[in-house]
Amino acid sequence: MKFSQERIDNIAEKVYKHISLQENVKLDEKEKILFAIKNVIEEDLREEEDIEEEARRILENNKRSIDMRNVSYSELFKRSKEIIAKERKMIL
């Protein structure tokens, strides 16, 4: 999944705000924290892109058997992503 930098910045700001509103949390150095949050989001997006690419490769390598089974490509793609993410212990 691709997000614009503006969307990543917006999500990071919302996460920062949510954390900072917690009673027992005191945050210093907002810019460093935002940078860290953005890095986590970007890494997660890269990991999801890797999972999608692997799912595409698997489906492409098994195209003949998929065609014979009369199954929706989008459903198989979604299921493949779920399996790969589970193997990598990642939540999509």
C-alpha cells in the first residue's frame, strides 16, 4: 500500500497527539518522536509492499492451476497476503 508523505506525516501527528494525551505520558523532543513514528510507518508500508510482491510471485508461478480452479485472483491474492503476513508475524 502506498501513502503520500503528507499522509504519513498526518498519521504520525495523530499518533503523537494520541500518545501525548495519555495521563502518565510526558513526551519531550516532539520532532525526534515524530521522526521515529514516521520511520515505523514507512517500514511497515515497505514490509506490506514486500508481502504483496511475494503474493504476486506465488500466484504468477501457480497461474495454470489457479486458472483451472476457477477461483477469483483478488481472493487468492488477499489470502496469499494473509498467509505470508502470518508467517512473518505481521498484522496487515
